Amino acid sequence: MKIRNLVLVLLAAAGAVAQAAAPDTRAIEYYNKQLNHYFITSTAVEARIIDHGGAGPGWVRTGRTFPAWLDKAAAPADAAGVCRFYSTAANSHFYTASTEECDLLKGQEAAERRSSGKVRGWSYEGIAFLIQAPVNGQCPAGTQPVSRVYNNGFASGEGSNHRFVDDDTLRQLMVDRSWVFEGVVLCTAVEPAGTGATPTATDFSALVGAWSGTARWKSEVGSSETRSTAPLELVIAGDGAVSGSGDGCAFAGQVLSGNAFRSLFTGTISATGCANAAFNGTYNRFRLERYDHGTLAVQMNREDGATEAKIEALLSDPAPPPAPVGTTPAAAGIAGDWTGTVGWLALRREGGTQTVLVMSNRPLSLTISDAGAVEGAGFECAFTGALTAGATPGVFGGSLTATGCAEAAFDGTYVDVEMKRDDGKLEVEFEKETEAGGVTTEASVEGRLRRAGSTPTSTPPPIPGSYKGSFQAHIQIRDRSGATQSTTNAMVTDLVELTIAADGTVTGQGFGCLLGGTLAPRNLPERIHTGPVVASGCADAAMNGTYDTQAHTEGNGTLQVQMELEKEAAGIRTKVKIHGVAPRVAP
């Protein structure tokens, strides 16, 4: 990443930061389009280096962050230091809060140095940040679990890389991309109310544009599999409507919800007229990840009996986003409400000594009027000021005054202010320097903000109720118990009845099975519920067992269900996939 020489200085400085008892920083996630690697940093200085290209080309913010600590004295008593390692061979970083994992990798590094003087594996770089760790895979009450997924890069030769995700939908998306789920490894503080961390069912402005690129197309029909690459184009409107084309397909769909960071979106999309008929149909697992600098990761998955189809792409939008309607030239394109995580850096120099006062990633929110007046808040600062148009079109200067900051070094007037709209986000940079009695204090606030999201305007329809509809089951049995191997496929259809209680309890029948289990809401704006459902007494014994189940209610109350079972005994592997649509039965 070309930042290793700075790491030891950054991590050492992090330990000297004096902060409040609440989480004093945020781990910011980056993605590299060229490497297909993810990276996180908890320090404002390192984030600035990456944002300005100091880590090499291709790195963009994903928009995702999670809270952590830099100051050990401010962290909870049970907080663990997250060890950070770097591998030259993989060109990747690895993080762990597990003492066992940390000691194991340190031991391997020491052994390599003793034997050859060179380290081919992971080199220890220090404690990246502090965070609570799970015990037996469980996080303490009041914390949010963070899972680790692995790209299996050692086996594939791509270079090992890991991603840390605090969202079940995103974790499943990564698994669908063939990343390996490695369990819950970190426990972050739950986002406090009022941080703007609100999912949306209406704000799709981050997706607006004409997106294009080359996609990977994969289909499975029975035991036959095809793979190819072909262009894909998608046009997304502000209301979430999607249209597009690729490999003969005409696409039409709708984005339904977005997460709090406006970086992960879900919806449905349908394809017709495809050159390969296997890609025709409705993709209920339609996922979009919006990164900075005009990058959109797209994934579409559909299953229809014995047919499976998957389309994946990394698309770009070369056109700048349109300016919001109704802005005047005084603040054209940047008027409105903005929020995000930015870097806060404060230094004090006295004689030949430099002291880091603050080096943290923290939220900032700004409201800019059409006339350029600015109000904002962050790190307990209250900002006021005014912007003026600069010599470069779209770049604004001016001055801001901060009062009441948690760290006094940030109080005062910033006359070196720059704001500009970049890739649908607002790039901000405030700097000031004061000198008194031979002591120089520098403070800067720098980062990228997104438009503040709106709260969903409608309540999703409740999932409890009785449903009845036609379902299809695909049964695949692979027999590896003998000298020869065989695969059989069967597809059956039956009427399924389901009743879901207010507490998520599921009862029902279909395919000769008695069904019972429990569903829990996974993502309320998406109206998705998941959980285990057990089938017993089925007409075909292969269908007995526990299914991973996902249920999704449409706006008209119709229930879409997907159930998956996989089991193996005595060399016989059985996979069952049941899916169907069931209208609500009137009480």
C-alpha cells in the first residue's frame, strides 16, 4: 500500500492521544479497484494520506465506518488491542483482536527472521485501535458484532485480503462473491441516536447516474455451467428506478432501501430477451455498493428451480452528478445538508517538540444555505460562517468559526477553508494556525461528506399473517459413497401454507412436510426476515431437515420465501432449495 513507513509513527502517536470516554475515533474502510482489496484505518493522518494518493492509485472510501478507541484510558476495561499485520507478498493488511491469533502470527514472523532473516508472511505493525472482542463468538450486550470475511486469496493466488463488516446483508453479499465467512471477530459500540445513521427507503441520490463496465456472467442449468464476460449498462434515477442492458438483456428494476451510510443498497431487477435464456427472470437478490469516485459494485442473483444465474460487475459513471435543483449561483451544487466522518488533527509545537493533541476520525455535519451561509456541528464544536465562490468553478472558500469544541485546539476562526463537490459528495478542508508565547497550535478538519439521508416516510407492511401459494422445490442428491459418483435432480411443485405470528413463530405445511421455526427481522426497511425453519414428515425424506429461510413482504402484503437446506451423510450430499410467492390470506 506504500504506507508502511508511516505506520509505526502513526500507531505510536495514536497511543498518546487524549480523548473522551466515548469512542474517540472511527475506523474508515477503503477499497482498491485494482487489487480488489479492502483496508481500514483509524487515524486521521493515514486517511488523509490515502485520500491524497499517498498509498498508491485505486483506493476509494466505501462510505462505511465503525466506532473504536485510540486512547486506552478512555476505552472500556475489557477492550482489546487490535493487532495490525502487513504482508508484502499479499500486499495486504490483517487485523485481529484475538490474543491467540496475534501471538501465532508474531511467532511465525520471529521464526522466519531467525531462519532466513526475511519475512515472507505477516509482519507485526502495532496496535491499530482498541475495541471490544467477542467471547465464544458472542458480543457483549449493547455492542454490534463485526464479522470477518476472507477472499481465499492464498488458494487463488490473488493475495490474501479480509473485510470487516457489521451488516448481515453485506456479509451475505461478500459470501455470494465467494468470500469465506470467518465468524464474528470484533464488537463495536452501537451508533447513538442522532448521528444520522438512519437507513433509507427514499434517498437514492448516491446512485443517480449512467453506469457502465464489463460484467461477469455465470449460469447453472442442472449440471451444466457457463461463464462469460460482457458489457453491462445501468441507468439509475433519483427515485431508485433502474433500467439497463447487457448481453442481449433488457433490465428493469427498483432500488428499495439503502443502509445508513448510503453505500449499500438493495432491490429487485428483472431481465428479458437475454442472449442466454438462463439470465431471463427476476433477481430478488439485487445488491449495489456505492464507493467514492464514481464506482458502483453490482451483484444480481436469481434461482429458479434447477436454474441459477449470477451477474457481477464493477461499473463507473464518468459524468459528474447534476447539481441539486433550486440552488443559486452563490452556493450552486453544494447547498443542503451534509454529513459524514472526517479526520480531525490537532498538533502543538513548542521549541523542537511536537505533540499530537488529537488524531481522530469523527462525524461532522454541515448545513449550507443557497446564499452560502454555513452552520454545522462535530466533535462538540458549533460551526458558523459563510462561503464565497473561488476562482476555480465549483470550488468555494470563506471562513468558519468553531466554538465549544471538545478539544480547545479546534476552537477559533478558520480562514483557510475550501469546499467543493466531488463525485456527489462534498469535499471539505478547514485549517488554522495560532501562535502565542512561543507555542504554535495547528488544527485541521478534512474529509468527504454525503448528503444527509431522509427518514423513511412509510412504515413497511408487517410480516405476521397467514399466506398460501404455489412453491417449487429443487432437490439435488450427489452420491459419492461408491466407486462411481452420480448426481440426480428433481423438481416438484406444491401448495404451501404458512402462518407467521407476531413473535416470528412460523407454522405451516407443504410437500407433505410439517413446517415450524422462527423468523426475526434482519433489515426493517427491506422487510426481510430470516431464521431457521424445520421440515419433518416430508413425502420425500430428502426434504426433511433445517432450512435457512428468508422471507420478504412486498408492498401489497405478498410474501416471497426462499428456503435452503444442505446436508451430508455417508457420502451422500443433499441440497434442497424451496422458493415461492404466497399472497396473504384474509383473516
